Amino acid sequence: MVKGSQTAGVKPMSISGRFNNDRERLLGMTDEERAFRKQWLKDQHLAPNEPRPVPEMYKALYNPIRRAYRFPLDQLAKILTPVLGEQRAIKIRYFTGKFLLGIATAYWFTYYFKYNANDWTRYGGWRVLKSREAVFEGDPGYPRLSDRTKPSDYGTRGFENCKLDL
């Protein structure tokens, strides 16, 4: 058995026979081949109740954890399917999940930047540095000198605003 092969090492064959190609059919067909082709085309039409959902297949494809986090949006799709149709309900389910994931990510980043700043009280966190505004000759306030006048103004990480009694 060949790993990674969808046919397990067996060469795939076409179930439509050699008459799937227009040129093959133009070469000529016997009555038996015409009957085979007619039956094959008839077999390609699905019954009104097909494809049928198989609950055991759903359980086999998705593990319990994945089924648990898919459950709310699956219920939403189940409610929307009779109203909007299957394809629209699937699209709404898909984009709703992506939208909620984007909102959760935005909230996480907002929380992290707000409450995990890199200041003098902690070693880790995001350190955000602001560049000075560029002031060119002729602009009001030119030449603008740095607001850092003492060596202790550099690299303080907010220690100068400390409310400790030292």
C-alpha cells in the first residue's frame, strides 16, 4: 500500500468508460455501448433526497472538541437553512465565525496593550516608543529642542511618574 495515495497504489480508472471523450464517441458505438452510455448518464442524476446527511459520518470526521466549538454556529446554520437556503446559511455560518474570531483577536490585543505595558514595574510586555515630530525650518516652533534635558530622562520607562515615597 502506497502512503499518501488516494487509490492505495491502484491505478485509477474512469467509471464512464472510453466514451467520456467526444472523439471516442465519434469513432462509432455499438448498440450495447449506446445502452451502457445511456444508463451511465441516467445514473449520474441524483434523487431528490440526495445527498443524504449521515450523522455517523459527522461524528467520524470531527472529534468531540471540534464538535463542541462548532455547535453554536451549526445551530445558527440549522435555523437559517429553511429561511435562506443551504448555501447562504453555510456562507453566513462561515463569515460569522471569522467575524467573531476577528473581534476576539481585536479585544485580546486591546487588553494586552492596555494592561501589559512595558514600564518600570515589570520586565516583559510590549514597549511602544514614539518618535519625535519632525520640525523643519520655517515651521512654527523651529528649532524645537528635545524635552529630555537630564540624563535620567532617557530609558526611565515611566519611573519619573512613580508615586512611591522614596
